[in-house]
Amino acid sequence: MFIGHFGAGFAAKSAAPEVSLGTLFLAAQFLDLLWPTLLLLGVERVRVDPAATGINPLVFEHYPFSHSLAAVAGWALLAGLGYLLIRRDRRGAIVFALLVISHWLLDMIVHRPDLPLYPGSAMRVGMNAWSSLPLTLAIEGSLFALGIFLYARVTSPADAIGKWGLAGLVMFLLVIYLGSLSGSPPPGAAAIAWVGQLQWLLVLWGYWIDRHRRVAMPETGTRPQSQPR
Ligand SMILES: [Zn+2]
């Protein structure tokens, strides 16, 4: 799962308009931002096998700290509390924590049964949508489209960067996603980890765009939903 996670980040803007898109990307991709570092440290392991699934050539041999349900719940709690402490925004903190958990749930739809419930757990889950290219494209594509639709509805460009920066990001994500589906498998675990670190640039891109877009005020709608704070 790649653009589907970014779809979740985009979509969350409608639940917490005060939170920057960069922060929402950080939350939605928290586990996959942590994972490359754990790979580089040798704490977690991945192997390249072009026959692993119909689509994703990776065998996730060992990733209990970034991708077991219990660890993810812990990360969500820690990240949510951290956000609350820094920003004093309870709704934003809840959205942040839920996005961290959404990553695992979305991964569960596409991964083979390789997601552990807790570190050391023999039981692993995954619904293996990656066995089918049309199904994967339908799931990720609709999540991504829905996310962009919601983000574009809640925000409007404040200037040209807000408009073209968003269009550029959407195109860029689609190009690297489709490239990853059709390209040759990565040469090895180290390459995967280093490319994974580049995702931090997407988080920065999210912050940049968000600063050039303004939140459309819900007060003008039929159902005012903002509370005095
Ligand atoms: Zn993941």
C-alpha cells in the first residue's frame, strides 16, 4: 500500500482542518517512515522476491516493531500524546493516532498474512489483495481519489503554489506508484531502506502545500460544526 496511505492523510484534513497536510502524511505513513530506519539498523528485515505476491516483490520477514498490531497501538498512543503535548489540540491528536492505526489496517488489506499481532506472535494477518492487480488498483486508487477530493473540498489555494504544488504532488505520487508497479524489483534491502527515507520529502511537500492553501470555513455551509475553543 502506498498512495492509499497518502489518500488517508489527505482525507483526514476534513476531520482536523487545523492540522497541516504534512503532519497528516507523517501520521498516515508513520510506520513506513519508521521502517526504513529499522531496516538500516538491522532491527527489521525484508527480502526481495519477485514471486512474493502478484504485485509487491517484497517478503516482510521480520518487522514486529514497525508493523505488529500491538506495537502500532503503542506508536499511535505515543504519537497522539506527543502531538497533544506539543500542539494542545485534542482533536488533532486523536486524528493523528487514528491515522497511525489506519496504516496497519490498510496494510492488512493488501499484505499477505505477514503482519504480526504482537512482537513474537506466530499468528500473522493479511488479506492479500496484492494477489490481484485490478483489486489493488481499485482499492488504492479509490482511497487516493477520495482523499484528494476531500482535501480539495476543505481547502482552497491561497496562491499559485497552493494550486500547482498540490497538482504536482498528486502527479508525482501517481508516477512513482505506477512506476513501482511496472518497474523491475529493487536490488536489495538496503536500496529499499534508502528509497524509503526519501518519503520524508513527501512529508515536507505536504507542509509546503498546506501553507499555501486556506481552509474553507464550514460556517458558510448548512451545518456549522466548529465549536468555540
Ligand atoms: Zn506499512
